[in-house]
Amino acid sequence: MSEIHFIDVTNRDTVQASRIKLSKLQKTMVNIYLGEMGIYQSEFAFPYVKHEQNYVRANLELEEMGAMRSLILEGWCRAVVSDVAEAITAGVKHLNPHFPYQMLSADRVPMVQYLQKGSELEEPNG
């Protein structure tokens, strides 16, 4: 049987919307409530941004503790090696990389070259 998965972008979109500001605690509570509602996934942060990383790590720890039930926390980033590396360093396992519009043309060669750069990343274990 097919399943429908709801992916929430409240925490990402509130950062981009005018006159809507949520504190880190409020964003965390949104994630907890989404988990209680049975939402599949939350696009919860920009994990490559330094000032977001404490919030990211705290929410990932709460996720591991089961505070968000089965909710998957997913980070949004540009499909740039440095952004992906920062997100991985912050502990994010699920990413939504954004590709520039220019790469989504009929000519896929630039996108393939762009993706191949990502294979240069290593696990951040030191």
C-alpha cells in the first residue's frame, strides 16, 4: 500500500518570512509538536550557518532521545561542498541540497560536475 509523507518547512520558512520570528526554543517546540502529530519530516534548519549549529545539535540530540518520536530532522543547504561539509560536521544526517536554477537546464554536464565535487567529502572524524 502506498504511503503519504508530510514534510514540514515551518522552521525554514519562518526564517525567510517577513515579520515572523521564532526563537530557537519555539522552533524546537514546533519540532516536538510535529513529532506528536505524526509528521514524517521537518526541514528544521540551515545547518551550515554557524549561529544555527547549537540549535541543530540540541534538536538532533532530542531526536535521538525520542523526544520528537519518529520525526526526521532534515537540514537545508546549498549544494556546495563547504555547506554540506558544515552540515555533516553539525551532525545532520538528512539534507536537502539546493541546486542553482542554472544547473537544471537540458545540459546536465554542469550538474554532474557539481555533484562529483561532493564525493571529495570525508566523514568528519578527524
